[in-house]
Amino acid sequence: MLSEEDVPGFIEGLKVDWRRNLNVSPEVKKAKSNLLYHRKKIQALTQELELAEDYEKQLVDEEKQIENQSKPIMMRFYESLESPETVTTALLLEVVSTKDWEKIVSLTGQKVRYVNTTKRKDIIYLLWIVLKLRDEYTQQE
């Protein structure tokens, strides 16, 4: 029978024996080896998944760009007026090259009349668009 004073020492001895058995046990070594292998495999798969997700984002962006480029120029111009800062000089020059100034003026005028923003930046961009269109048409005449 163990006295109360001997119980902690006895328990500590059991723990030491248990740890020693763990260190020499082939089953424990195999389980640790399998766990390590699977952790490495999960890490490799995670990296591969991240690369695949990045590639997917690139493909989605490319698809959107191709879809946008295939739209008629007037449609691209009108849609870009929703966010005036996205209108580029190249887009304006492409629109002007259609020589359909009445439609361009109508589209731009409608956007200016129904402007949904009070942001100074958007209003300045719209004004820049109008002035750039004016300049391009006066140069062509």
C-alpha cells in the first residue's frame, strides 16, 4: 500500500516509464512519421491551392478584360461614364474616331444631366471628359 507521501513519486515514476515506452515504441514512431508526412502533404497542397487560386484570379481578370474589349466602343464609353475616373484618353480617342459625335454628345450630356454624385473628383473628371471631347472634335474640323 502507498502512503500519501509516496503517491506523487509513484505517479512521477509511471510518467517516466510511459515516456520511455513512447520513445521506443514502433507504433508511436510510425504514427509520428505518418503525422509528419501528412502535415507536409497538407502544406504542399495548401501552397498548390494558393497558386491555383491566384491563377484563377488572373484568368477571371483576363476574361473580364476580353469581354470589355469586345463590347462596342459606344457601350464601353457609356458604361465608363458611371465611374468617370476610368475614362482614359485612349478610350476618348477611340470614341472620337467613330465620328458619331451626335451620339457621343447625347450619351455624355445624359450622364452630366443625371449625375448621381456630388463628389468633386467625379464632377472634375466629367468636366475633363467634356473638354477633351470638345478639343478632339475641334482639332478634327
